[in-house]
Amino acid sequence: MTSDDRPDPDALLRTLRQSGGAREHAGRLKVYLGAAPGVGKTYEMLSDAAQLRDNGSDVVIGVVETHGRAETEARVRGFEIVPRARIDHRGQVLEEMDIDAILKRRPQLVLVDELAHTNAPGSRHDKRWQDVEELLAAGIDVCSTVNIQHLESLNDVVASFTRVRVRETLPDRVLDRAEIEIVDLPPDELIERLKAGKVYVPHEAARALGHFFSKSNLSALRELALRRAAQAVDAQMLDLLKAHALAGTWAAAERILVAVGANAGAAEVVRAGKRLADALRTPWTCVHVETPGERPLDAANQLAAAMHLAVQLGAQVITLPAAGVVDGLAAAAADTRATVLVIGRARPRRFPWQRRLHVDPLARRLPGLAVQLVPSGLAESVPSSALPLRLAVPQWRLPSGLVPSLGMAALVTALGKAIFTLRDNITNVGLLYLLPVMFAATRYGLATGVLTGLVCSLAYNFFFIPPTGTFTIADPQNIITVLVLLGVAGVSSQLAARLRAQALLARQSARQNSALAGFARMLTGISAADELGRVLCAEAARLLDARTVLLMPEDGRLAVRAAWPPEDRLEVLDHAAAQWAFDRRQPAGRGSDTLTASEWLFHPVEGGGRALAVFGIARPDADRPVRADQLPLLGSLIDQAGLALDRIHLEQDMANVRRLEERDSLRAALLSSVSHDLRTPLTAVLGLLRDLVPADDAQGRVITLARAEAERLQRFVANLLDMVRIEAGAIALRVEPVDLAEAVASAVHDLRRTLDGRPVRLDVAPDLPLVRVDPQLFHHCLINLIENAAKYGNPGAPVTVTARRDTFGLDLMVMDEGPGLPPGTEARVFETFARLEGSDRKGGTGLGLAIVKGFAEAMGLAVRAANRQDCPGACFTIRFPGETLHKVAELA
């Protein structure tokens, strides 16, 4: 089978999830999508839910907003409504969906209206769609509603023609995993509903008709909703084809690279890239290029928000250092094999050559790359300090290093005056002025180098070119000298500045790589989790200039194991965020989407496919604990710590395994030695007791008691030998057909002294099929089970042995009438030397039931324990599968 003929596993999983095949893992989400309020989404959701409820499904209402509409309120009647949680916020009581109550109730389906709703401050999640994701993760199906203008990728598109910026949005990925049902209504009918007061109250309806609910706006929104639903249906159709391998081959989709910068228009570029990726049904990557001239703090909030938005919309986010924007974009496009580059243009360019500033170099370096320019219109409310540098109000300031550079130019001028006075040759003096220019460009950058070159040219003209003391140049040859000096100064400055930029990038990359290498080197020598936590917190605090903390599970809850500074302790909200990050294996806290009121940002530390710890970072002077350019470093530190912590846990597990192996080996050797050393003298004692002839009745009773105890000791030694054989895997099977009735009767006969008159009820039909087992091993199993029932049953209570046949096999049950088994110990009773604390089933060696389990499994049988349903007592069942039944006897 070729790769084209095989079903796509990811598509198969998505198809199973949508069809309910993965119901035990996650719930299904159905979204009723509308173009605008009032089309009947909530009413349609309630109608469909009512049919499911009438058909026997367990349906409850988590939250439904009727907005005073009579038809919707009538539909709500008859549903179980989970009471909402009450949240006190600044003296006001706000009501939100009670997610904990729904999780405790665990219905099959919950109705959650207005998926894009923003929760009240103090809620577990900021958005209602995050509450829905938690319900889905718990295996609860959800039906919800949303309007097309609340979709994040279409936010700016809707605002462009409605002139209304929707603040409550949800990521496209929420809609991508849902089953979508369009609730459509023509614009004219919706306007009539609005005029009739079926959508808003009269004064709000009149204002809406004049603004949002115009026919042109509704038509455009309707087109967006239908187009978005068509994309979802098309994606599901492709998943179905891939999951069943119905198509032969298809070409790979376009790969999109979205370039964002630290400016206020970056979010618009990200949304444009998301729309293009949805249209082409292709993955996309968002990249930010760090250049030496960039000041990370100029617009860090805008950049961090744009990168966070890209993550929410499903993009892969990378940050790439480079000497220039073109170099960085070319490298990113080559690494991701992008075919389309999306970049922003903050304002129209006045000249054509300005528009080709970045496009032409990229086209030359990557001929197969298509470039799409996104005009990003900035809002008027954005302050000038947050705009990109080329759009902000100029803030003139001297370039760094200008004073020492001019001082060096003055020193060269003085030295030149001395040389000129001695030798009267100004040519060499002109060459001297290249020294401060090179120094300024190499040390302080291009701007300082060019300005220093200009000052040096003027000084050369003023002090050395006749007529001196003026800026007039009498000899035309000297004009060429000044121009050449300016040109050489400019070119040298540019080359030197480029080398300096590359050196700074190399130094920054080397510093980061060195820090990671040093951190990894420190982790290799750590063998304790607490020491690893201290190293991780100290290094992360030093590299990221923040407070850090590491929490690990301890006694069923997370506890602080390391922190920097060491005195840091967490509040209740911080512990809740850390626990959420550990349980869900997702970031939580400030800068994430969950429990943002916490001061800390928590990341799970994972290893071996599970969360091992939680790492927290906090910086009180910033809204986000980590800048966008620091995220790769933080991720690398956490990943390395996760690998090291997983290694430590594996080493501890291996040490425990070695101790268990040594203990088991010692126990097996002890059992073998004791059993063999006891067997020979015990056989002699039994022989002597059987040969003794009592002189009177008293002596006869003593001999009988001694013989019974010796036989009991012999059975104990036999059990020890059998246990050694089981653990050594030295059981040799001699399978043959055995009659159950005869086998049970033989076991009861051998236990007649042990039973001491206790009644035994046999309910084994003689017409049952023979079973294929080892007669000797099966005899040991029956003896141990019947002896166990007699020992732990009530005095004088009967022991019952019964057999029942069904379609797939046969059950043989041994039951007593006694206290039974403590809850939760049904599997532990079969462990070697098991003693059940807090139970009446004490005494004995703890080997009998372990031997039963070992012998039964060796013969292909299964054994289980449970409490009786008809009366107090325990029931032990040996299960004979169909293949162990003798077919000849069955036919007979």
C-alpha cells in the first residue's frame, strides 16, 4: 500500500470526533451560525434540543439569553436549567454560566448561548468559548450560537463596511472543530422582524435600522456567513476523502508566511494572513524579524498582541534575528518553504521606487515567492507614541557616541595641523580623517559614522584646503578630494555598520546559545528534582530578568519546590492558575487566555508525554511577563528542564525496579530453600504419625490433632513450592478433558478434615461440557478456593459451589456467607502475601489465592473476586472461555 492509498490519521481522527466515534475522549460541538442578531439561532438551537430531549437524551441549559423575545422564552420551558454562578464585582452581582455545576451534573448535552461572550471579571476563563472547551474536554456535548461578525479573522472586514468594531471575538479554531448549521434569514425579512420589535425594543430597533441593520450590511454579512460555512463543509469533505483514502493523489497546498512588525497595524496583517490561509486551506506561519536597529520596547505591546493573536488563530509563530528585514524574511521563507508572503504597508507610498523597497530584493532572492501587500489603516485613537517610527512625530536626538567621535575628529585635526606645518602636504591629512569615521561607524552605527564623516569633510575643508579658514574651495581638484572623502566615509560607514550589526547579531545568538548550552551542561550533572528546580529558577530569572517559581505535585496537590528569589510564595489565585496549567498542559495566568488576573504566567513542564511540573514567571512592571522576543528562549529552557526532569524520574523508577528485582530474587530464593528444607522432615513426620497406633482414646485424639496440623503444614509447604514454580515460570501443563462435577467432589473429599463437618452445597450439573485443564493444577485451585471460603465464612455457614454456562463460556463460582470483601480490594486479594487491613479476612499465609490466580492464568482461565448480591459474603469465579470447553463432550 502506497502513502496515497493509506487513510490520513489526522483526518480520520477529526472525522471520528465529528461523528461521535471519540465520544469517550471529548464532546462534540455544534454551532448555530448566523449573519446578524435576530435570525433565530437561539430558537433553532432550542427546537433541535427539544427533539433530542423528547427522544430520551439528557439535555440541560447552561445559559440561554432570550432578550425578552416571547417565542424564545416559550421554547425554554420544559428544559432543566442549571443555576448560574453569582460573581461579586465592585459592589454589583453578575451572573455567569456555572461550569463547575455543569461538570458535576454531567449531562449528555448542554446548551450554551452566545459563544463569543466575555465573562465577568473573576471568572475562571475570560471568554465563554474557553468554558465550552473545558466542557468538551470533559466529554460533554455542547450546542452554541454565534454571529459571523464575532469571528476573529473577519473582525476587521466586518468593521470596514459596518463601521462597528466588535470587541467580543473568538478564534477561528473553535469554529473549525465544530459542526456548523447556518441559520439564515433574508435581509428584508430580518428588517421586518426588527421593525416588528421581535429583535430589539422599539427605540433600539430604530437606531439599529439606521446603522448596523442596513440592507447592504446584512447582505454582506450573509455572504460572509455562507462563505465561511462553505469553507467548513469543504474542509470536512476533504477530511472524509482523506480518512477513507477515496482520492488518489492531490497536490500540496500553498504555504503562507505572514511578516509582522512592532507596530499598531500588525494585527490587521495577521488577520489578513488567516483569511488567505482559510481560503487556500493551507497552514501558515507568522514571523517577526529582529534587526539590530530595532528597539524591542518601542512597541512591544503591539507586537506581543499580534503574536498572541496569531497563536490563537492557529499559526506557527517564530522570531528570527537577522541583519536586515529582507535577509530575515528570505531566510524564513526558505526555511518554511513558503509560496506566499503577506506583509503590511502602513500607508501608500508616494513614489514607485518606495513600493519596491522590500518586494524586489525578495523577488530576486526567492523567484517562486508571491508577495501580497496588506494596507493597514491605523485607527485615529492610536497614540503617536505607539505608531511605527516612520509615522510618529519626530523626536530629534543626538546619535549615540557622537561626542567621542567628534573628539577623535578634533584630535585628528590637531595632528593634521602639526603634520601640515612640518611637511606642507594635505593629502595624507585627508586619509587621517578616515580613522574617526571608521571608529564611529564600527563602534556606534551608521548614523554616527555618516555624521562624523560630514564633520570631518567640513573640518578638512576649513583647516587644510586653501583658502584656509573658510569653506571656499579655490582649486577644483580639492573639490574632488572632498567629495571622495565624503563618499569613502559613507561607504566605509555603511560597511562598518553592517559588520557591526552582524557582529551584534552573532554575539546575541552566541550569548543565547551559550546560555542554553551552559544550562544543559548544568542539568546533566543534576540527579535530584529540587536541585533542578533551583537551577532552572535561578537561570531563567537571570536570563529573563524576572521572578520565577517551580511547582511539582506533592501529596495530590502542587507545592512550591523552588523559587527565585527564594522567599516568593503564591496566592490562592496563583495556585489555581498553576493547577490549571498542570492539569490541562496549557499556559495559564497573565499573558494567556486563562485566569489572567494572576500575577504569574505558568507553563507546564512536560516530559514523556505528561506534565511533570509547572514553571511560573512574573514581572510586576509589565502586562506580559515575557516579551515576544524572549519566548523562544523561555520555551527552550522549559523543554530542557522537562527532559532533565523526565530523566530524573526515569532514574528513580529504574532504581525502584532494581530494588524490587533484588527483593523478588531474595524472596524466591528464600521460598525455595525453606520449602525444600521443610519437605523432607515433614514427610517423615507424617509417615510416623500415620503408623502410630494409639494406646487409648486420649492418645488417639492427640495423634489425630498432630496429623491434622502436619497435613496443614504440608499444604503450606506445597503452596510455597507452587508459588516458586509460578514465579519461576516453570509450570508444565498436561491439559486433558476434566469433568467439573468429579473435580469438585474430589476437592471436597480431600478437604473433609479441614471442613470439619461444614456443609458444602454443590450445584454443578452433570451434563456440563468437560473442560480442558491440567487436572493437578485445577485440583489445587479448587482446594484453595474451598478452603478459603470455609476459613472466612461465618461459623457453620455453608460453602456453595455452583457452575453456570452462557453463550461464550462457563463460570465456576465458590461462595461463602461471611463479611465479604472490603470495597476496592477485589483485585488485591490475589496478590502474594496480601493482607487486607481493616477487614475480617486476616490470618493465613496470603498465598492460596495468589496460587489460584497463577495456576488459572497458566491454563488460560480467568479468576475474579466480588461480593455476593443475594446475601453477605464473597464470591470467587473461575471463568472458562469457549475455547477451553471440550467440543466432543459438547456435541454429545
